[in-house]
Amino acid sequence: ATTTPGLTSMIRFQSCLRGAVLGAVALLGACAAIPTGTPDPAAEVAELLAGSYSSQRQSEVDKAFFDVRLGMRRIWPERAGEHWLYVEQAMATTLERPYRQRVYRIEATADGGAISHVYTLPGDPLRYAGAHRDPARLAGLSPADLEERRGCAIHLRRREDGSYAGATRERECPSDLRGASYATSEVVLSDRVLDSWDRGYDRDGKQVWGAVSGPYRFDRLPGE
């Protein structure tokens, strides 16, 4: 059998078109299979936060700072895709009576950052003291039992060196401690050190509590 020149050209064109389409599909498949390498900021922040910390070294060189212990433990791992931490802070001399107990929920943002939402515990928080080492103390507790401190979330951005830095927003975090009207928090977080600067201000913007000269520097304890 013979084929006309017009039909031959059409067959060749369809063959080329089919090859181009298959090649494009293969290329797209290859591109989709390449990992982006972009870290999940919420997971990364939660991993950096988890552990036990001490400001002992800072307190020994600067008497304006106390020896404070900070413990953070990831909780509720069964909640897939969520990142929760139990947090407690205590003076080194009274570890059994922490002066601050919170729960954090870390959430990624669309611009590649992360937000640390802050929650208070129900009832007397001291009944949960020590839960960063013994999570069984949190048995029966669920996110539904918590109360969010609205306006007190910390907005974090990843820096070139892999650390995260962020703060609360202006005067959005209410506080009535020692005559304060609002509080601010600034954080710098790396794999070995956590700098935390919490301050309270009255209605006129005068600082009424918190460190004055700079942030507390918490060193991650060995093995944590």
C-alpha cells in the first residue's frame, strides 16, 4: 500500500506531537518528585523549643538576673499535623513551685514563619507541675480545657543562620501584673540557646516588671 505525501506529513506531525507531550509529562513528573528541602517551620520551632534550659551561667556573671529553669515538652503527639508543648518556668531554688505554666501551640504561616499561640491551664496550674518530666501529670487534659491568651502570640521568622526570632505585637497582650496594662515578649531561638525578654508596661508605657538591661539567656542543658 502507498501513502499520500499529505497523510505522511500528518502522521509525522502526530508522532512528534505525541513525543513532545510524553516528554513534557515525564519532565513534570521528575520535577514533582524533587524534594523542595524547605523545612516545616512549625515542626522546626517545636523541635528547637523542646528541652530543659537554665539561666544559671548568666546569673553568675550578672546579678541582675536570677537562676531560672525552663522546661518544655512536646505533648499530644496523636494530634497529627499539630505541634503542642507544655511549658513551665521556676526559680532554681523552688523547682516544685513553678511561677509560670503554659501550653504552646506552634502554627506555620503562609509566608514561611511560625506563630506560637499561648494558652493557660484550667484550675490550679500547680497540679500539673513537673509535667515537662512526667507527662502522665497531664492525663485527662485536652486542648478544649485550655484558654488562649489572645494577643500574646509570638510571631517568629527564620533567620539565615537557622535560628528563629520574633515577638508579640505592640500592645496587644494584656497584663495586670504589678500594675501593668500590657506585656511584650521577645524571643531568639537556636539549637543551644533561648533568649527570652518578657516585660510589662503601664498605660503610660512605663516598664513595671521584667528584666531591664536585656533578655534572659537560657542555655540548653546537656542531654536535652
